[in-house]
Amino acid sequence: MKIAYCYPETLPSRKARSIQVVNTCRALAGEVEQVFLYLPRGKYDAGQIFNHYHMEHPANLRVRFLRKSFGPFSSHRLYNLFLAPALKQDRPDLVFTRHVQTGEFLLGQQWPLLYEAHEIFAEKKGAADSDRISEEKVLKNAGGVIFISQGLRSALADIHTLPPRTAVVPSGAGRIASLAEKGAEPEVVNRFVYVGTTRYAWKGVGTLLEALALLPEQYTLEIAGELDRKLSSLDAVRSLIRQGRLICHGHLDPPRVFSLLKNARVAVIPNSAGDRISARFTSPLKLIEALGAAVAVVVSDLPSMREIVSEHEAVFVRPDDPASLAAGIAKVMADAVLRRSLAEKGWRRAEEFTWRNRARKIVSLAEKVLAGSPG
């Protein structure tokens, strides 16, 4: 099988989806004959892109760079214009994308489309009626549709017509080879970590910072990610930084993030219940990474989280409740037996979410699409 992955965004980038795209394509290359990755032309060549993510470039994964800009003008349409002849030259068996505009364009090509849904495109801020129509067209006419979570699948099924061949395929992550790799717990025993963006309110970082202020002074939060300006300007946050209770590492590359998690006592995923993306649609990459790094996790009690973990692998807290979050963190930080149990069971659970397993689920659906069999 030859799969063409069409991604109209430059790589590398600091967006979490870029990590998913590169790892998914690399894992797919291990399962099929050939993978083509079509990217807009940027500053880096293929080797530099894979070096950025600290991974080998598979011999059967060919990166093709297409034009997406003309002077200061940049457009998906221009990318699509150059995508068509590239596809005709490479002649894949199936085309794959997570972008609605590119997906709609690919419906007009001769190859079956596998579309991966990560959100309700028609509900995005600034979306127009044409966006809803495009999303309906892609979902209805694609050869197969992958949903990042069951919650997203259910929500899209309520408003759109879905094709007969669909699958729920969550995010993936790396995983340490054995629990022995976890090593001894860190010397600084009162530190816990949050990994990811602080830009979006639905990530719950505001609640996390309030929870930190409620914890005893010896507790310190490490954030791997840029601290949003709105948060960093708050007097309470500045005070936590001055006291050394809040350490912001800024953006870290994937290996350094994984190292931070592997050496952590506790990782926190404090998503808010106030946003449907957070509560039902997301498949939290950082939660899966924490499981794979064998670190105990404290998470908001949301349907999206329970699609990944149960009480066996995580301590759940009430979302948007700083006191509940602080109590959950303190509970896990103070109980070595509980931490060890959560970490070990979480690591075993992470086997379900390796990039290889994710690729195999995608290939399974792709085979059904090509065979024309029911989902």
C-alpha cells in the first residue's frame, strides 16, 4: 500500500499536531510499502525536519515540498494547486489529511480519501456557512473517517452524515522500553509538572496556578511550554515565580519533554469542563506521553480523559476546581505506594497508544476503504 499524507503546514513547528503528524507518518512507513508526505516549502529540508524531532528518516517515507506562497501571499488553494500534479506523479493508493479544505480538494481526485477529524471545523471561531458545508461534504464522501476520540465521533454524527467506514484512533506517544528505565525518583520530591501550551483557557492552566497557591510552600510546579502573557502579567503568578514555586522552562523539544516527564514525580493534566473540545473531543497527547514515561498522573474528571485512563491509572479531580486539584496533587505526591501503582499501570496502559499501534489502526481502516468493505 502507498499512502499520501497531505499536510498544508510547514514543519517543524511548535504545534502539538506537528508531533503527531511526523510520528504518524514515520510509524505508517513501518507498516506499508511507501508513504509520501506533502508539505509546503519552508526553511528546512527533509533530513533537518526529522533531525528536529530526533528521529530517523525512513527510506520509504518520501517528503515532497510544494509551493503554498507567492510573495507575501499564502494559501491552502495554492498548496492544493501544486498538490494535484505531485499526486499524479506518485500515484498513491490512498490520500490522507486532517485539513478540511485540503480534504474537500482531494475528494475531486481519483484516489480514495481517508480524513482524520480533530474538531468540529464548522464550530471554530469565525467559521462561515461554507465551512459547515465543506465539512459535511468531506465527512459524507470520504472513503473513511478517523476520529481522534469517541466524543468527537458522537458529536459529528449528530450534525453530519458519516460514511460507513470509520474508526476512533486516539493520539499516540513514545514509551520507555521498561519500567527499569524510569529509574529512581527525583531528588527534589516536591516538584510536579505540566507539559503543553498555556495559551488556551480550556487547558486549565489558570486553575492549576490557583491550585499551586493553595499547596504548601515547598511544592513547586514546572511548566514545559511558554507561559502566556496574560498569565505571566498576573501579580499572583509573578509572586510564585519570585518565590521559586513556579519554574517555566519555555518550549522544549520532544526528547527534553519526555526526559522531564520520565524524571518527574507527578504530571498534571488540568483540562477545563467549560469547553467541548476539552471535555469531549480532545485526545490529550501529553497525558499519553506521561503514561509512556511511567509517571503518575492527576487529571480532570472529563469524558475525554476517561477515554484514555481509569482510576487504575490516574487520580481524577473535579475540573475547574483549584481546591480539588490541589488535594489530588498533594495526595499523589505524599503517597509513594499510590504513585508507583499509578505509574506502573499507566505505563502498561500506554502500550495501547504507541505510534505503531496507532499506525496499525489507520492501516486497518485504509485496507477496508481500498477493499470497499464495511467499517
